[in-house]
Amino acid sequence: MAETPLQMTQRLFGKLQRRRSAAKKWSRAYEGDRPLLFTSPEFSTQTGGLFDEFSDNWCAVVPDSTVERLVPLAFRLEDGTVDQAAGKAWRRSECDVEIGLALLEALITGRSYALVWRNADAVEITFQNASSAIVEYVPGRRRLRAAGLMTWRDHGIEFATLFTPTTVYRWQRPSRGGGQWAERTAGLSRGEPSHIPNPIGVVPLVELPNRSRLFGPPRSEIATVLPLQDAVNTLWAHLMTASDGLALPARAVLGMDRPVREIVDDTGEVVGEEDLPLDKFRSDRLLWLEKEGASIAEFSAADLQNYLRVIEVAVQHIAAQTRTPPTYLAGQLVNVSPDGVAASELGLVAKVTEKQRHFGSGLREIMRLEALANGEAGRAESLALGSVVWRDPQFRSDSQYSDALVKLKSIGVPDEALWERIPGVTPDEIERWKSMRTDAAGAILGGDMASFFGPKPDQGEPADDQSDAA
């Protein structure tokens, strides 16, 4: 028996709820919200909640160092030309800003999503997190989407939208207590149906997975960092505890009774004695040894460098396993040559280049849907066979870029190809440069050389020397 749209909504919503716990775990780890693990019960009893708010957070450095190098600049069509229409649609939806958040979410939680939908005036692209959207694929087809579900809450109502290639089903239910999904009425115009045809003809919800495998779900970028992160937090807790009690030399009085004072009643009679607090002796650094045979022993301060050495090794393991340059984690960059910095970033550059390829597939699909939503099937097909223009993932100095471009120019590489290699240069700027170059060439051919050196006399007025001669 075929599954009804309501049954599919319920099934996908249950699957989404099961994913939310993992997404919440990775999000909290990125924010540094981690419990103190790997400690003995005795240590936890002694410290209580002293270290509940502490975290030496490396889980944020790893995805941050990756996403800052994942910057899409433009989209090429099948013939290699830049799609100006796609660039305008991209900026119209502010995707040049939102894409950084979406890719960061994918690196943290393993996946994020993009919804392409045509409103009354234009096509809009919005990004969703892993806790609010889910995509289901056709069995045996890893990229052919069968359905997509997006959920959110507003004013005490929980909404769900099920996207299929033919129909968009819109549901609602009370946010408290759950209950059965019913056809949506809230937020719709009078007479507007709850379920509407899908004008695009494909599921408009696109998944952006991170590190997807042929078998298994996408993986968070901080999955390998978290165990070492927990170990580092525990080591810091032990270090600070040792620093509080054992960082200074400790002295002990041997062979002498503990100082006491007498307890007297209202009549002055001694009724007992009590131990004197030692805080006064410690602060005044005074001590009387009156008992015969009393002596003082000293215990050396603990060597806290042992803790720091283990923490450094753990951070080095994080750098090696995640291909994050040591300069990002250690923060030390003194007298290092540009070639040395570039060599230390080879692993990160290779990782980012790989992610550009995988994320680029999802971005091309997003812009293909944008073209379909605008009724441009030909442009959609060309975008599907095109490519994404990314910013150079390797950071170089201006002198390094200039030297490389000059060498490429010497072997005949066209100017347009060289301009594309300059970091941060957009296709719009390249078009403006080409127009300026064309104008300059036209001025030279027209004999207008003065325009290159400053203002020239008005062509409608005679020059001063000509009027004098007349």
C-alpha cells in the first residue's frame, strides 16, 4: 500500500527528531558547552561544580579555520562563461552572506539545507539548519531527492511543509502536546488551499552534506576533536586544582601540638578548649615552636609543566587529525618565512579544496533550481554542467600573488584568467576592468592620448595660441 502524504510527514518528522539530539550535541560542543569528563569520582566530589563553566574550546577553531576559506564567488555555465543572472539572484537573497553560516552549520552538525522558492516578485534562496529540515532520497539514488520536510514554530503553532516533486503539503498542529498534523489554515489567505502544486517540478530543498560517505551519514568536522577536547578540559582542571593547592612550597610543623585556646564561661571558669584557626598564622607568617623536639619540614611545589606538556601533545594531535595548521592552534608565528607558512597550510588547503568540490555540487543544484523557478530550463541545464568559482583557499601575501601573476603572464596566460586568480575579485569587477581596458584601447586608437595624462581643452573652443594668431 502506498504511503500517504500525512504518513510520510509523520515518518520524516520522527526521523528529524532523532537527528536533533546529535545536532544539539555538536552545536553545544562548538559553543564550548561541555561537561567535565575523564575525572575520578573523588575529584568530582572535591571540586563540585567548580569547572562547570570552563572549556578550553578547540571545537570552534577547527570549523572556523575551514569555513573562512570556503567563499564562492560566482557560477559558470557549461561553456565557461560567468552566469550574471545567477550572480544577481545569489546577491538578491543575500546568499553571499548567508552561505558562510550555512557552510559553518554543515561543518559543525554534518549537514545544512537550502530552500529555493519563488515568491510573488522573485525567487528566494533561504538556508536551514539540520534541526529544522530533512531530505529523503530515492532508494539507490544518492542525489535524486524523493521528498523534503521543513518545520518551524511560531505563536504556539508548529508548522511542517512536505515537498514532493508534484505537490507541496502544508500542515500545522499545536506546539505544546503535539498531536496529529492537520491541514494548515494559519497564515494563509482566505480561500487559499493548504496543499498547492509544486511549480518547479522537483523537490526544492537541497542538502549540503559534510564529508558524506557512500555508506553512512555525513559527519561533523569536530567528531575527532571532541574526545581530545574533553581530555584537555580535564587536564586544565587538574592543573588549576594543583595550582591552587600545590603551586607553592608547603611547610609542616612536626612534633608539636596543634595550637588551642581555652573556653571559659560567664564566671571565668575554664570549661574546655578549642583548636585555633591556622589562617592567622599563615597570613602573618609567624610561628612559635616552644615544645622540645619540634621541627619544620618543607614539601616542594608541584611541577605544573607536566600538565602543560600533555596539553600541548593533545593540541598537536588535534592539528594532525583535522589538518589544521599549528599556527591556528598554538598562536605562535615568529620569524617564519612565507614558504614555511605555506608549507604548514598544505593540509588545510587540500582539505578545503576537497570540500569545495563536494559543497560545489550542492551549490550548483541550488542555482539550477533558481533557474527552473524562473522558467529558464536551458540555463538550468547549463548550470548543472557548469562549475562554482571559489576564492583561492590558500592565503598569500600581495607580493606572492604579484610574482605568480607576472610569471603566468610571461607564458601567455590571458589577463582575464589572471584577474580571476586575485583573491576577493568578483566577476563584476572583472567585467568593469574589461570595459575600462576597452575604453583605454579605443582612446589610443582615436588619438586621444591626452586623456591618459590629464584634462584637455574643450574641443568646442579654440586654443589660446590660435586666437592670438588670428
